Amino acid sequence: MIKLLVIAAVVLLGFALVGAARGAFKDGFLVPLQRASGPKVSDHFVALALAALYTAIVLATAWNLGFMRDEGMYFDASKSYAGWFEKLLSADKAVRATAFEKAVVDAHWSPNSEHPSLMKSSFALSWIYLWKTWPEGLIELFHRSKLTYPLAWMVAGVAKLAPKLFTEESASFRFPGMVAGGLILYFVYLFASEVAGRAAAIAAVLLQAALPRPFFDAHLAGFDAAATLAWVAVAYAYWRGLRSMGWAIGAGVVWGLALLMKHNSWFLPVVFVVHYSWLAYDVLRARPGGPPTFDRRLRRLPVPWPFLFMGMFGPAIFVYGWPRLWFDTWARIDWYFTFHARHDYYNIEFLHQTYFRPPFPVIMVPFLVAATVPLATLLAGFVGMAARWRAILAPALPGRVAHVEDDRRTSFFLVFNFLLPIAIITHPKVPHFGGTKHWHPAYPFLCIFAGMGVVWVGTKLAEAIARRRDALATPRAPLLAAALVLITGCVVAPGALETKRAHPHGLTHYTPLVGGPSGGADLGLTRGFWGYETGAIVGWLKRHFPNGGRVYANDTFHSSWEQLRLDGRLPMNVEAEWWSVQSCDVAVIEHEQHMDEVEHQIWVTFGTVTPKYVVTLEGAPTLTVYVNPKSTKYVP
């Protein structure tokens, strides 16, 4: 699959170059692409190529990343859903009919019913057709109709290049999340190119790709990359829909799909209502030089068609796209919302205090944003916002001061999309867990502003050099291009280096602003949680327990441990235990504050406080391994 993604990226870039040769980019790289039809086809090729390359990088770096607690649950649920899809897509008509029976639906769709269907369905279908039955399953499916014959031939051709798409079963589950991570870059490029030009778009994409925590999340069979994709995709569709009826309809469809990804998409109408109210007030108020009458100002107000189609399509797609809701619909919808409204509070450590319940510190989320987002990216984002402060605050400023940027008040829209995900989780009574993932939907908008900031600084640098060297007010194109490349590199490099150094221990990553991973540990910030760090000791276990052994797996979920064995990373004779340390050859401990007592129990049971092995990230322990002195299976 990695080879196919790279080939796809090269082909797409080739198409973009052909377009460039035909004048597709003749409007330059600094001019916002404010075309009624949106970015050009060549821009879509560039955006998709960047998405494909990112997905390839993520897939190539997943081999040494262990499995999160939730991933194990999603593996189990996806296999259950896969059984339903195999009935639905069976060649036997009678079997297909059973897929619509309540008993069958409930049997397959009950696991992990607190989350919607789309991502786990994609995990299931990827597992069936890209792993379990590749390529025969897809070829047989597409051969059933003459309309899909070409797809069958295409799959057969691809199979000759890639007889096996993945080296591990887990990669087939994780792949849809990786694609979601790549598609975030696609929408960031489109959005930024329309708002600020291609140079800002390229910088924004690189900055988004170089965020350490989102890069980590993009590897997982989870919903976090998908939730970010859903947010930015719906926001883009709504924004385009204020000028295009087609995009207004698309906003309704995309929002429906977003609702099937994760429940935070229900907050998106709040963004749009606030934005449109702000927009309407600014358009309709009298200002010097503006239309003198209210009627004429009203004609300039975009018609909010996206709201109509979001109301029409969104809830319908949510219900029809989730088989569990086909029966006992209202009761199950009520259960779903009640579950999330009364969500359990999980523990999280912050500044040496573990919080098990609210209230959580208001400062926690802003602090963690500053501690996990590369400082250069934050500064570039704030420069981009500062450069557009009058457009952002236009309705709050006197008419003679306010800057009318465009009829959609885009800068305010971007700022509000950046602030709201952070503000929601900042509330002291909202559950805080999972590190920083719950406000990752804010980051694409931060990176769009950061792209603007990079272009602003690069342009000012080129202008200063041109005035000093050539006495020119406007820099020549080569000088401007060199300045933009230089500033982009300087801003992107810190994040790229941090991302590389943090992998595969992404949840222990903290920026140099707080002293890096070791500084984060010294400050008492959460690190290496939810059981995935056992993936970092598979090599050690195979070396020192060649004849097998029993491991106290601490916080690793049983299905996540089992996946390590199914993938062949661990031999089947290395078993896990969760109830008795005494019966184990090895015990591991993840360094969360509330696990300290467990480590003490290991010391008492094994009669030693000396670890045999410690997994670290730049000096910060993430997992400590103890060997039972009584073990007869340990080989030094």
C-alpha cells in the first residue's frame, strides 16, 4: 500500500505539473483563489498528492506503534460489524435479506454502540476487502454488475503491483484513520489557498503535517483524526455553500457523514449560527462608504442555504447510516445522547495532581496547547491572526476602522473554528482525558493562520531586502520566493524534528517550551498512557523470553495485546495477565500517577525495586519492565 500511495502522489503531482505548463498557476502563489468555482483542478491534484504522501508516511511508521486501549475495543467491534457487511454484500440474495432483520442487526451492531458507525464500518470494510479477501473479494464484488466491471479490472491490475497491501492485520484496521489524517491536509490546502493563496496553503499543510500529537493520532484505528477531518470538511463546505447552491447541498451531506464519525460534529451548527449572526450584523449595519439603505445592504447578505440542507440531510444520514438506529430509533438516540451528556470522567494528571472528576483547572487546556504545539507554529499562527485583526473584529469596530475582507467574513470564521474546540474542553465540567486529542479540530485553522503568518513575514523580509539592496519597493519574484521558502523552512522544521523525535511515543511528547518530554514529566504532565507502550518492548520480550512467558500487562487492553500476537510482533507463547502479578515472569508499569501504587505492589511481590528495562523518550520514562527473580524463562 505504501508503494501505491507514493505512485499515486507522483502521478497526481505529474498532472499538476501538466496543468502548470498550461497556465493553471498563472495567477501566482500569493493571490487568494477567490474563484466562484473554487480552486483549479491542478490545485486539487496538489492537495491530493500531499494527502497521499502523508498517508504513506503514517503507514510506513506504524509498524512499531503499540495499540491503544480503545483500538482493541474497535478491533473487536469492527470484526462484529464485518460479519454484518458480509451478509449485506453476500452473493446470496437470501443471506442479504437477513442483514435487515432486527435480531441480526442487533447481534452485529451492539458492540461499542456509544460511538457512531462510519469509522468502525470503514475499519470493517478495509479489513474484509483490503486484508482478509484481497484481491478476490473486491474482484468478485465488482464483477456482479456490468457497471462495475472496470473497477474489477482495476483491482486486478493493482493486485499485480501489490499482491499484499499490508504487512500486518492491524494496518487494515488503522488505514481508514490514516486516510482521514491525509484528507485533513487536502482540506487545509483548499481552504488556505482560497483565503490566502497557494504559498500560504503549502505552508499551512506542512505545518499541519508537522504537529506531533495529530501525527501520532493519524496512526490509530480511532476517531480522532476523523473528527478533525469532519470538522474542517464541514466548515469548508458551509463556507463555500454561502456562495454556491451545490456546496450548500454538499454541506448537508458532509455534515451527515460527520455525525456518523463522532458526536462533536453536533457542535458545528453552533459555529455556523454564531458566524452567520456576526456576518449579518456586519453586513447590515450602516458604515461610511457603504450602501446607504437597509434594503441595499440586505441584498449583499449571503443567503444561508447551508442551514436548510444541513437540517434536511444531516439527521437523516445519521439515522439511515447507522443500522443500530433502524430499530427502537428514538430510544437508542436518547441513549446515545444521554451516554455522552453523562460521560464517565477518566483520570488525567496535570501539574502533579491526578483529576478523577470535575472541576478541572481552566488553565489546563490552554497550557497543554502551548506545551504540545511547536512554538514556531503558534507564533506564526498568531502573526497571521494579528495581520488580519481588523477583519476578525470588523463588527465590533467602528465602520471607519473595520476592514471588510469579503462577504463571508472569513477571518472571523477561521478564528472561531480555532477557538471553539478549545473553549468547549476548557470548561471545568467537561471530561478531560485522552491528552490533547479532543481539541485537535482547532489545529487546521491555526495552521491556516500560520500559513498566512509565514507569507506575511516572508513578504516583509523580501521587501526589506529589496529596499536595502536594490532600492525597490516591490521585491523581484526570485527574492520573494527565496524569502518565502526560507521562512517556511524555519517555521516548519521545529515541528518536523519534534514529530520525528517523538515517534512512536507521541503521547509523551512535549515541546522545548516546557523542557521537552523530560520537562513534561518533571512538571507532572500526563504521558505514555492507555496501554500502547507495550508495543515498544516486543523486541526485548522476544530476546529475553525466547521460550515464552507470562506478562502482567498493566494498562494494555486484552484485545490490544492479542493484536500484537496476531500481527506476529509477539509470539503466541508470550501471554498476558491482568489479575495476578505473582504468577507472571514479567510486569510492566506505565508511568501515570495513579499507577504508582501498582508499581509498589510489583516491588513487594517480586522483592526488587530494580527494573530490567525502561522505555524512555529523551530521558522521560514511559514504561518500566520488572522481571520476577523466580522466573525460569528469563534469558539474560
